[in-house]
Amino acid sequence: MGILAEQLKNQREAQVPQGIVAITTSDTVPLAKPIRAFMVTAPGNVSVLMADGSTGTFPGCVAGTQYMGKILRINTTGTTATGIKGFI
């Protein structure tokens, strides 16, 4: 395998989640590790703090759908979805 092909393979693998964690929401405490995506088991809104420091809400999250981003915290305030799982 050539160098470029190896680099592309490694880049694709780096983008694929390597684990899953249960999320406890908080308005002050960051996640132990940033997550790459999240999924909910019961629909609703999910309020997040992103890696660049911006905050926002993913409105109307649907159960079983992955929502991507480098997320540092899932806020309690503004989050109505439950059963949130994070992908690292």
C-alpha cells in the first residue's frame, strides 16, 4: 500500500467512532472526553457546547439518528431528549 493510500485509510479510521458512552448532562461539567457524535433513545432537543466554544441546540433529535460534531458538553438546560449516548 502506498503512503497516500495508508494516510487516507488512517484518516477514515480516525473519523469512525471507536467507543460509546452514556452521557450525563450538565451546564458546567465537561464530558470526560469530547465526543464525535451522539444519539438519543427518546426524541427531543439537545443543547451542546462545541469544541470551538460555541453553544447551540440540535432541535427535534430523532431516536436512532447520529448527530455529528466535536462536542465538549451536553447541557442540562435546553435538553429535552433522554437516553443520550455519545460516540468517542
